[in-house]
Amino acid sequence: MKIYIVVKRVKKQRRHKEHAETRESLTKLNLTNRRVEKLKKIMLPIMSAVVVVSTLISSQASAATTTFKDVQANHWAKSAIESAVSMGYFKGYGNGLFKPNASVTRAEFASLISRVAKDMTLPEDAQTDSFKDLNGHWSKAEVDRAVTLGFINTKEYPNGFKPSTPITREEMAKWLSSGLVASSAEYKTAFAETKGTLLPVKESFKPGIAQDKIPYLAVAMGTNLMNGFPDGSFGMDKTTTRAGIFCYFVTSRKCTEKRSYDI
């Protein structure tokens, strides 16, 4: 019993040390409160919050509401969904359904990014044919735009974009971080400095995270765009629901506190 207690204590001390090292590594991002504020300014044309505070959410939703048969009045994300739809950031289905519990697809997330980034100026060499399997697909123009703005790297999808595939949290982190890096030299530097960072998530210890993936997760977590789950994992292979996606864009604590781990 004594040996067990000592071993347990050593393991606990080791975890504390590892977490301390993680926090120290994450400071390489230099994402102090001042930088987070700067991030918000950078992100405004990219993926600013759909609404600013819960009162604004309510007023926008009541001013121009699109009602969906499958989004009940007491649904935790009802106001956010209706506001985002009214602003043109997300769309429902033609049969009056929103399908809040359906997984967000690559096409849908790329389109959301593209719509929120509508004010960003495209370069003259903008992509017009990023993926062959998007010819005739409803998301083609918006995916091309997301590629041009640096969110999506076509080399990551040599076998096609496969637009109907549910997007994983790892992909989301990569897209979001890539967009930041493409939009700011500051985040390009931060990205480079986080290589080898020990991330405060379970996957860092078992089974381990590939070195080339760490910077994407570090930037996404360091900027608070994404967080882990209550069990300490990041859930790299997990997907996100259509309702849950709005917690990325809504700064209302009410939304975050209720379902922050649906994302």
C-alpha cells in the first residue's frame, strides 16, 4: 500500500511538472490578453462572432427570425442558429429543417468560413478550380475562396475534397490556424515557435501527437478558438454538430457555458 501511494504521488508530481512545462511552452505564443484583443481585430473579417453578447443575440433573432421545425423554442443554441442564418452565415434545408444534431461537413465549414470572411479581398490569382470533385457542387465557389484565403491546403486532400465528409476537430484546428497564419505575420511566427510544444491534452501523452500537427492545435488552443473536453482530451478525430459549431462564433457566455463541449 505504501509503495502504491508513493508511486501515485510521483505520478501526480510528474503530471504537475508536465502541465507546468506545457504552460511555459504555450507562452511562446505570446498570447497575452493584449494579443488576444489583437487577435479579435484580425479575426473580425475572418470569423468574428455572429453576435457579441446574449442580449444582442436575442434582439437580432427577434428582428429577423428564420424558424426551423426541428429547433425547439428551448433549444440551447436556438438564438445563435437563427441569428447566424439571418445574417447569411449558415443555411437550413429546403424542407424547413436545420438538422442541429447532424455533423458539420467539410463543405459546410468551408462555406461558413468563406461567408464570414466575405470582406477580405481576394488576390488576383484566386483559386477557381481547387478540387475536381467539386464541379457542380453547391459549395464550390466558397471552398475555392477558403483555399485562396489560406484556410485550406489542397495538398492535404490529394484524393479530392469529399465535401460531404464530416469535418474532424483536427481539420477544424488546422483550417482555423492556417487562416490566422495566412492573415498575420505575428501568427506565422507564433506557429513556428510552437513546434514541439507539450499540449495540455491527453493525446500528448498517449498515443502522442505528431510533431507537424502540434502547431495547429497549439495556435487554435492558444487563441481560445478551440478547447479540450472535460476528460482532458482534444478529440482530434471527433466531429462537431451543426448546432455546436456556433459556439466558435458566439462570444455569449450563456452559449459557451451550456454546451462548450459539444464542439
